[in-house]
Amino acid sequence: MDSIQGMGVLVTGGGSGIGAGIARYFADRGALVTICGRREDTLRQTAQEIGASCAWAAGDITRGADRTRILERAVSHAGRLDLLVNNAANMLRAPITELDEQAVLEVFNTNVVAAMMLTGLAVPHLEQTQGTVIFLGSVHTRRAYPGAAAYAATKGAVEALTRVLAAELGDKQVRVSCVVPGAVSTELNIRAGICTEDEHAQRMNAIASSHVLGRIGTEDEIAQAIAYLACARWTTGASLVVDGGLSLGLSRV
């Protein structure tokens, strides 16, 4: 599909942050969007704010039955599926000497395994529309942040998965790419217990100067990149870095 107008879109982790921004961007441009996540109240509020073109489905994408139900809701809402945005993710920060094995497995399950399995379920629908899968990567694969080994490893896996699935699904005319954001203000670190809301604002202000363009990004700027990839008919297997130059390793000393 060469235009957002009329697209059927499913955004995981769509209740807040980048996911909500993506949903709003596509809905404002004529797509029929479904958002999913575990927090029913947040999903309902976000969908109401976006309007009738946005449906919601509460569920945990690490559970097979929930994945099936969420996908069915998206297809029912739009009558088709043109774009799956695998945005849902959890953060884990700890030194390698203090990592809890179960916590590492859980973050891999959410960030990699669940997205992989949901994509597999979506393929028959995407094949019908010659649609697109977009994974959300992270600048953690370009810059090394101590304490972020588990999270960075999941995002490295996501980029490898992107390339493999692009090759695997190309003969079905299903395109698969990855958007790699820099710093965008979201609830991820707060929900993971890494910082408070006030501390998060301070973190964002502190990291802004590490971006070549001198500021952190916005949800709309990430959504714009996804919109390009969703409509770019001859682009697949791409990792599109949208990070304001953060991965360039700028030092202002």
C-alpha cells in the first residue's frame, strides 16, 4: 500500500509513549489502528483520545492466546492488516555480575520471542495485503551503555531477526524492517523501576547534548520513519537509524 489512508495497523505497546504516538500519527492520516498492551485503563484512554479510528485490545503478547485474540481484534477493526509494529518492550538494567536469570529471560520473551511469534501469526494477513512488519530497535546496539547488557542483547536480536524475516518473507511480498530510535521521552525506564518520573526528566535533559542535533526525539519523528518504511515498496531488511545523531558518539568536551 502506497498511502497510509485506509491501512489496517496493529501497534503493540500502544497505550503510551512511542506506541501511542505511532497510533495517533497513523490514525490522523486515515489508518484504522488497533493498539494493545497489558494496561486496560491506559489503552482505553489513549483510544478515546485518538478517536473512532483507534480500537484497543488488552492482553499480554507473551501469551499465545492473547496474541491470537489481539490479532483477531485488529483484523476485525480494519478488515485487513497492512502493518504490524512490534513496539512493546521491557527494560532491564543491572551489572552483569548482578543479573537475575529469570529477569533476563522475561525481557527476551517480551522484546524478542513474543514479537517473533506475533509476526508469525500475522503473516497470512500481511501476505494478502503485501504488508509490512516494523520492529523497534534501539541505539543501544550502536552505543555501549554499561548495565544495559540484557536490553541491548534483545535489541541486537531484533535487528538480526529483521534481516532473516525480510529474506524469508520476501517471496510473499511481505516487507520487514527496523527503526532504531535514539532518546525519546517514554515511560519505559519508569515502569522498569530504573528511575522516578522526576529523575527521568533529568536523564533526558542530560542526554540531549549527546545528540548531534542537540535534543532528544519525539514520538512523531519515530512515527514518520515507520510511515516511510510502511509505504516504501522496494525497501526491506533495513535498519533505519532515527536518533538525532546520538549513535555518532559526539563528545562536546
